[in-house]
Amino acid sequence: MEKNVLRNTVLLSCLVLGVLLLLHFLPSFEVGGHRMRRVDLLADVRPLPADGEGEADTLLPPPPRIAPAFADTCPPQMTCIEDYADSARRGMSAFYRALDEAAERPVRIAYFGDSFIEGDILTADLRALLQQRYGGCGVGYVDITSQTYAYRPTVRHSFSGWESHAWTDSTGFDARRQGIAGRYFLPAPGAYVELAGQSDYASRLDTCLRAGVFFSNRGEARLAVRLNRGKTLRRTFAPSRYLQMAEAEGRIGRVRWTVERADSTTFFGLFMDGARGIALDNFSLRGSSGLSIRSIPRQMLQAFNELRPYDLIVLQYGLNIATERGSNYDRYAAGMQTTIRRLKEAFPQAAFLLVSVGDRDFRDEDGHLRTMPGIKNLVRYQQNLAAENGIAFWNLFEAMGGERGMVQFVEANPPMANRDYTHINFRGGRRLAGLLFEALVHGKEQYDKRRAYGLE
């Protein structure tokens, strides 16, 4: 007669279940600096605590002692730009004045950031909105080569024969040679790079009026340029100690630059834009915290300002410095002050806007998705950084919805962010670009009102 073991199986299952339930009451602990998640078999049925519960904000740095100018003019439900402009007027006024001249000249924006804007996410839609309102065309600045060229929907980008170097390289990178985007490129004989406009993503990207390429040559350089698959033109450049720009004009839908001779020549990037209106350049660098800008030679930044002066410089960083429990970012703030100071010196005419880090979520020890406490601390540090440096500030964290805003982006239908709960996608970029555009337009309207009343 076979022995009935069913009872033993049930008892063992109950024992295992009981042990797992009791594990939930163990105190939390860390391994290698990482806080281990608590066991909770009932996490999926347990009601979520209210946002912010259990995470006191008492450790947040105090808000800026300097009040932003005209803060009381912000409409409800809008995240407005806080302008902490000092006596040097490095807030938004210079950019708002430049917008009045957009019908006669290019108004250029340099948008520096990390992987949050990689592939032209957010900046693509901000560029489109600004160009629709103030004119302009083209994608702006593009690196010679790119890891995300097939991912970027705002331009068709092809290239061959280049040796690429970036600030993020572990070996072989010479910081003295890098350009404004933190990269440089060395050509093999016959190397080429081609940009082709397209209208699938935005209406003003299919053609432009100006195209060019930036390089520095200690020896003679000979370049060939072909517009719209037409006749090839050649230009020779004598050795120079200065940054050079080869340029072509016309109704340009496609442009190919070929290196026929390049003795000791370093290339940086190329551009497609118009003779007037908005030109917005995306300078994203994966892995950067913004401190890498300090390593760009001052002379190089000044040389770019001579050839491509900017009316607005946007700085958006933070993903690569924020930590789950980070509360003290003093060293980072000191480093960013150096970054801002260097850019101010190189681009003396530019307005400056610091965009805070967005929301970034993690699973706490109970398995619940929450905003990293370190994110809120970093946002406050960045707000203070803007105030202390007399520039403008836009709270991206608040614009995303604040606490657990990233969860809302991920769970939207269709999703507006990736399931790493860190990076937005193009739908999320379109949403945030619209909010930033509204803030810029509102700021311009308020500036015009103050100027009319003689307050500017």
C-alpha cells in the first residue's frame, strides 16, 4: 500500500509560505552600499502609501534667498521660468530681445544635456515649435558621426571613414582637441559625411538655406561638397591656427562633404539651418553630468562663438549624478559653477537657462515605485545654483508632475517614457517640449509687457 504524502506536501507549502510572510518583518539592510528590497508577498494587493509618505523633505536645502523676478505673474498649472538675472543680465532678457530680430537673422540656441535628450528627444519638438512661431529651418548642428544616427528622426545622417573620439572614451581621447560637443573626428582618405533633410517628423526640416562643416587644420585641407546630388564643388583651405568653417548656400535638401585632403585636420560637426529664424543645436553627451564642459578648451569655445554665436544656452543635467539617497551635492554644485562661468566667458552675449533634472523613480525596500529622494535634493541644489549665478531656472521635475511623475509617463497610454523609469521617449519629449515652449512664450510676453512699461 502506497503511503499518502499529500498531507506532508501541504504542511511544507504552509511552512514555506509562513516563512516568506515573516521575512517581511526583518529589518532592512544594505549590501555593498545597495539597500536590499524587503520581501513582501502581498505587495501587489497592499494599498500604496500616499505620495511622499515616509520620505521627509526636512533634509532638502533651503530655497534660494534671491526671489526670481516677477514670480507672481505665473499662471496656474504652468511651470514658469524663474529668472534670477543679476546685474550682468545673463537671465532670459537677452534671448527675448533676440526673438524680436528673428525675422532678420538667425537666433541660435545651444541645448546641452545628457542621455535624456539623446537622439534629439525633446529638442526636436522644441525646435519645431519655435521654428513654427519665429521662423527658421533645418536640424542645426550634428556631429560628424553618431551612435544614434539611425535613431534620430530629424535628419538622415550617413558617414564613412572616420575615427571618432569622445569625452566618454576610456583611452585615446585628447581633451585639447575636442570641440563644443565634447567630441572630435579624424578622417581617413575619402571620408565623407552626408545630411539629408526630411519632413516626416517636422515640417521645416526637409530643406534649409545654409550648410557647413567645422574643422581645424594645421596643414592644407581640401574638401568637396555636393548639394542635392548635383555638381561637386571643391575648396582648399590653407593651414590655420583658428577654427575654420566651410559653408554652402542655396535651397539645400541634401549635402555631402568629402575629405579629399586633410593634413593634420580635426573635424567637429556640421550643420543645416536657415539665414534667419530659430536654429536649435542639440549637444547631448551620454554619461555626462555637465562637468565635462570644463575640459573643453576655453579657446575652442570662444572660436565657436565667433563662427556660431548663441543667444540662449540651455543646460540640462543630473541623471548621472543623482543617487537614491543623495542629500549633499556641494561638490557637484561647485563644479557646475565652473562650467557656467566658463560658458559665460566664452559666450558673453548669451542668455542662460538651467533646466533641472527630471523625475527618476526606483523601487524602495517594499517594492514600491518612488521618486529617488536624491532627485528632489538635486533639483533644489540646481535651483540655488541658478540663483547664485544670476541665470534662469526651469523646474523639469515639477513640469513632469513632481513625485512619481516618471511613473505617470511610463504608465501613460501610449507610454511617454521607458521602463527604466529614467528616460523619456519621443512622445514624452513632445509633451515636455510643449511645456517648455509655453514657459518661453509666457516669459517673452511678460518681458514685452515690462518693456512697454519701462521696467526693462
